[in-house]
Amino acid sequence: MPVEDPWTLVEWKRFLENRAEYPLDDLMQYAGKHIAWNFDGTGIVACASDIMALEERLRELGVDPRRVVFSYIDPL
């Protein structure tokens, strides 16, 4: 069964705008880690040292990995 794309162009733009407003000091605590953003870009759902561990963590939290935006924060 195909997965529907949950986003519209408007929602993607909103995500990018919100992510850009996320406080840099708060983001730096995730340096060197993979993170999962919520769909509106206002918060981070989970983090881990590698992508597989992040997906596992999301499942532990009951979060569908198809419903987050994955990113990596470069080390300082």
C-alpha cells in the first residue's frame, strides 16, 4: 500500500521557516547527532548517534518514522 505524501508546499514552507527560527543554542546540544524534527519544524522529537538507532528510538516512542523530518547536526 503506497504512503501518501503528507505535505503540501505550504506545509513544507512553514517547516523551513519554523526550523530556521529554532534557537541555535538549543540545537547545539544535538551536535554530532541525527535528529527527527516534528512536521511543523518547531521541535525535535528524538535524537541518536546514528540513523538506525534514531528510527528505533522513534518506534519506542510510538512515533511513525514516516511522520518526522530527519536531519543531522554537524559536530562543533
